[in-house]
Amino acid sequence: MPHLLDSIVTDPDIDLLPDFDPHDSDPKYVCCLKSIAVDCLSTVGKVDCTADEVKTMSHIMDEVIVKSDAGECKAYPYVHGLETCKK
């Protein structure tokens, strides 16, 4: 799942933000994008999934956040509800 977030934040065809820059490798920016991607994936699950699937997805997303926050995003941990990322 962490690789999924990596592919989302580096794909030029995915518009997470109006000023999305998939080539910006600044860790603060990349970790911010990952926070937005987690929130986006979680929101989609709540619309299209059963209650049990949402529970499973929430557990998986919690694990993704923990792994990301312990790894490359340790200095810039997950923040819920971000709408934009400063470059």
C-alpha cells in the first residue's frame, strides 16, 4: 500500500491539487501529498464499500499512515483534512 501512495503522488496524470507537481521531490511536499491521497482513498471507500469493507480499509489506511510516518515522512507526519500543499 505505501507503494500505491508513491505512485499516486508521482503520477503526472493524477490531479490531487490545482498546482500539483509530480516532479517536486521535497519531502515536506511529498508527505503532504500522501496525506491528501490517504484522505482521498478513505473517502472513496466510504461511498462505494460496505460497512465491513470500510472497517477493513480504515485499518489498512491506519497501517499505511503508521508506516509512512515512521519512514520517509517521519519529519512531516500525516495530517488529516489538508486541501493543499505548499511548494
